[in-house]
Amino acid sequence: MLRLVEIRDATADDWAAIWPFFHEIVAAGETYSYDRDMTSEQARELWMVAPPKRTSVAVVDGAVVGSASMYPNKGGGGAHVASASFMVSPSASGRGVGRALGTDMLAWARAQGFRAVQFNAVVSTNTRAVELWKSLGFDVLATVPEGFRHPVHGYVGLHIMYQKL
């Protein structure tokens, strides 16, 4: 485990620290259905959301090592279900950063009055993420067969994961 993982709201100044690991993760093409050639500006517009949505960062020893973006899963009649996306720097992988971000997101969703959290596209080969979300109380509701084209494993499933709050 890392020493202390501090979770706080992201500021515009945090983007310079988020972008390097965001870019590394997206360019690898293994866990997100984002354009692998996405620019920093495109990524910032996608990730750095304004209230009432929320972007948070995970900080260890003064360094940003992870981030989460949280929002209603849908609008209108679906706005009572939250969703979120997570990025953890590969240098901090497996050391509790994702768990800290996920736990914080669940607390935020409850405090905002959401009734559930739904993840729309968890790549089935991202087993660490799948196991993390299961350990935090999420279930796999369905898997879209061959819903993701992985650069190494070819066509793999995309899980829809859910937790009632």
C-alpha cells in the first residue's frame, strides 16, 4: 500500500499532472474506448468536468497519481444513477489508489442523492479493475460480447457493472 492517499477535488492546475498518465493509459488502448490519438485539449474537455459533476485527484506525497471523473450516467429520467471513470498512474498501480478513488466516488454519489452507480464499459480483460469494483460491491449485470477491440487480445467483452446505493 502507498502511505496516505489523499483524495481532493481537482483544480485546473492539476491537468498538467493528470495528462501524462491519462495519455499513457489511453494511448495503450487496453482499457478505454477513447481515441488513442486524443490531444491534451480534447482529453481535458472530456475529463475536467464542472459542478455538479466532479473531477477528483488522488495525491500521494504531494504528487497526483490518479484521478476520477464523476457524473450522472444519463440525463432526464436516468439522472438518478451516477457513473464515473478512473485513471491511475501505472507507477502507482496496485497500491490502493484506485480503491481510494472508488471509495470516495461512492461517498460522493451517496451524498449527491444518487440511487445507484453504473459503469457502462469495464473491459473484461482489465481484471484488476473488475475485481476492485466487485470488492467494492459492484455486480456485473451484463457483458457485451466482443464490445472492445483490445490491441493484444483482440475482441473482448465489455462489462456493465452496477451497485445500488
